[in-house]
Amino acid sequence: MSEARVGRRAFLCGLGAACAVVGLGARRAFAAPPKAKITRIRVYAPQKLNPIFNQSNMIVTIETDAGITGVGEGGSKDTLEQCAGRLIGRNPYDIERCWQEMYRAFFYPPGREKIHALGALDLALWDIKGKALDVPVYELLGGMNRNYLECYATGALPPAKEPDAPPAMSLKERAAATIASGFRAFRMDAASVKAGAGNVYDTRERVHKLVEDCKEVREGVGKDGNWLIDFHTRFDYADAVRACKLIEDLEPLYVEDPVRVEAFLEDIPKLRKMTTCPLAAGEQWGQRWDFNKLVEAHDIDWLRATVPNVGGISEMHKVLALCETHAVGIAPHFTGPVATAALVHVLGPYSGPVLCEFVPTQAAHPHLPEWADFKEGKLHPNKRPGLGVTLDMKALTQVAEIAEAGTGRKTYFRTDGSQTNW
């Protein structure tokens, strides 16, 4: 045998041994999880419960006979109870099967309220699987494809660096301070009313004030800084066109929810042809069938859909594939801290543009000593297993407990065992 063949054989044998070692390590990290069955689901209210369903911070836990408990967030007591009843006795690792069971088990397809509850339970299922395998959820979704998630600030200015800084700041100063704090963009709101007007909102009057505010914010973030504006669906189509055309030269990163949500499918494509402003929408939507036509036509530049509103990580993963196919960025809406922690896992592996909403005034939560790793305007991944959240049960109030399987309707199956509509 020639020296070349001997060397090649030695190399291939060494490579095989190395592969075997690597394979062994991989099998240890991702070995089959221990057998488990869902035994109980509990619902808790935090001390500061948000009663708005699509921003619910209700906590849900899924317990298993393997001693692993998953944590999710969202939904309401009644919607969570109905969805949870379909999970008792099931294998928590069959996440897609569990999702389809909750989705298809009733006569009507779930509306946005129930999708939110379904999404909360889906988060808890992914948390269980990550904990069972002792890895962060993002490792189950392909691993991190970015170093961190860039954010924009909503609701309040980050703390001023100067301890003696005056409490009241102009829009320009707030915009500059936000960028200086490490956020990717400054967000402003077009929905505020004229001083002294109470709750009277005049969109025609507001357009003129909006333009003045946008000019001030552009000065604050600087020539190369980023800013965005939320119309909050309060503008009729004609006033949305006026406003967008008047701020085009100020180059917003995007204009969010420019028209009434009921008219999105009709008005946004028309608005798209009338302005060069990038458009974003989606915080009031549910799963992908609410918005897939706008994404496929690239009538929006950024989708604001989020977890658990779309149905959790399982559905969000499919939404991201839709966005990537049509070159649409994802700028998910903020709903609650556990959902925000979950976004790091589902968006970390994504290859498209990402910009997360973050509320600086809500960075501390008594019931969550650990949730997301936020620093200098960015959400960072961590190595904690599952979603990486830890509950302080003393700061929670139990409002529901589900330990019996729900009756409901039968689930029907295709010949291969996959679910179909009843």
C-alpha cells in the first residue's frame, strides 16, 4: 500500500473517530428527553396584571410527571382553561401535535383572544423541552444567528446619565438620549391630543403638529440616527397619506399602523403606492392568516406580529419563514416580560432584519427575578435552559387550575396520524 493511501486512511480513520466523539457529544446534549405526561396547568396573576388581552402578562405553568415545569405568558382565565383542557395527559414534547390539538379541537377556528392563550401554553411547552434537554430554546431552533437583538424604546426615556438632569426634556433631547443609551431607534407617538383638548382627537389638526414633532426628533437622533412613528390606527386613509407625504424627507425608519386595522388589507396597499415612507403593521393581528397577503405582496416593510399573539413560538417560526421569503423585517410588539424573553430565542436564529420593542419602565418585575438579559438598548441571549425565566411564586396569585382533560369535541386524523378539521 502506498504512503499516500496509508496517510489518507489514517486521516479518514482519525476524522471518523473525531466525528464519533462529536456525535457522542451531540447525542448527550440532545438525547431523547425523559418520558413525560402533562398532569396539571395553573394560571397566575402577577401583582400588576395587564387586563388588555393582547398585552396580557398572565402567567401559566405546565406541570409534568417528569418533574419539569414550563412557564408561559398571556391569555385570560377562560381562554386558558379551555385550551389547557386539551393538553392534560399529553406528551409535552410533541409541541406541534399539542398546538394543532388546541387549534382544531373546537367547531370555530380560534379568534385572536384564544390564539393568545394558545400561544401562552405553547411558550410553556417549548420551555419544558429546553429544560428537559438542558439547553436554551434557541439551540432547538438552529442556534443564535446574531449577537443580540436591537431594540427601540417605548413609553419612557431611559434614565438620564446626568444625576442633576432636569426631569422635563424636549422631544429632541429625549430622542438624543435614547440613541445615546444604545437603542437602535427612538419611537414617537402621533396619537397624543392637543393640549387642553381632553380626549378629543382631530387627525387633521394632528398632522400639522406631527410634522413639527418629527422635525425635532430628526434633529435629536442626528443625520444617521433612526426614528419611527406610530399612528396607532387613528388616522383615516386621507390623513394618513397627508402625514406620510409630509414626513418623507425626514426619513423615518417606518410608519407604524398608519390606518384603521379593519381597513389594513384595502388601505395599506393603496398607501404603499402614495408614499416612500416604509410601513409597519401587525400588533393587533393574530396568526399568519391575518396578514399573509400583505407580507406576500410586500405591502409592508416591517411586520409587528409577536408572541404569544400569533400563537406562540411554533406559529412565530412559520411567520418568520413567510417574512424571510418576501424580504419583510420583523419588529415584534411588546406584550410582557416572558414573551420578550421568548423573542430572543425565536428571533435569535432568524436571518432577516429584527428590531424589538422594549419598555424601559417595565424592566423590573417582582415575579420574575430572571427573565431577559437587557443591557444598553439590546436584548442578549443567555445559556439558561428553556426560556431562561425564573418565577417567584410569592409574587403571584393563582386564579385557575386545570388537572382534568377537557371534553370538547373529537379530534379527527388523516390516515398518517396527523390532525385534520373535524
